[in-house]
Amino acid sequence: MIRNATKFLRRFGRKEDGQMMVEFALAVPLIFTLFLTSVEMGIYALRQNFLDRGLDMAVRNVRLNTGANYTHNDIKQMVCDFSGFLNDCDSALKLEMNPINPRAFSGFSGSADCADVSMPVTPSRSFVHGGEHQLMLLRACYMFEPVFPTTGLGYAFTKDGSGRAKMVSLSGFVQEPG
């Protein structure tokens, strides 16, 4: 195997007619695109895991402290504190919380309400506090800047006006009695 590779490289080095340059010019962009896409996907998965963990830890606090009556900003701060790796979390994260009827499940209406940092600040679309023993669904939307926004997966993301892509995480819980 090594002998064949060295033989190929010697032949490549001796040729001066440019015949091998066509293969090189076609293969290198594909290889670099695959490499940059794999790096982007790895960082995306890492961000998603941190967002999921931060949301789950914040939901645990909300679930166990039913009478606390948390605001959108309180829960958002908890998610940002527990997630750690999310850059610019305070301005790029938006939450939605609604009570859910388990016998007529409908989930959230429409797509996730995300923070567009290129536009003026808009209030949360829906953030309703639940009572004891009520099933709640919490959705977090985090806007992030792709590492390689012009190549591979970073190019394929749907972006807002500032070039950020969205990441969504859901968590359901039942509030404990007070």
C-alpha cells in the first residue's frame, strides 16, 4: 500500500504536462468542503447539546419551585447560566411556554419565535405560567453564527438578517404542587 502511494507520488512529481492537475483541481475543493462541513456539524451538535442541557436544568428548577412565578428573563438567564458554551446567549435566546392539554395535544402553533438581532427587540409571542399539576411545554430558540457561513453546512442553514441560523430545543414538564 505504501509502495503504491510512493510510486504514484513519484510519477505525479515527474509529470510536467499538467495531466494530474485536473484531478487535483476537482478533488481538493470537495475534500475541503467535506472537512469544513464536518467541523460545522460537530460544533452545531455541541451547541445543541449545551442548549438542551441548559433548558433541561432550567426546567428542573421551574418544575420544583412552582410558586416562584418566574418571568421570561429569569428562565432565560437560568438557561444561559446552565448552558455555558452559547455565545451572546442573553440577546440570541428566546423562550415560549404554554400549558398543554394532554388529551388534545396540539403543541406550539407555528414555527419557533426566534430573536433576530438585526431587528428591534420584540416581546415574547407566548409565555404563560401554569399552575400545580399542569402540563407545560417550553420551547427555546437560539440564534447562532455559523463557523463557516459560506461553505457546506454553514451555507445551507436558513439565516436571518444578521446572518445567524436558528437552533430549537423543546422540553415538557408538569409543575409540582407547592
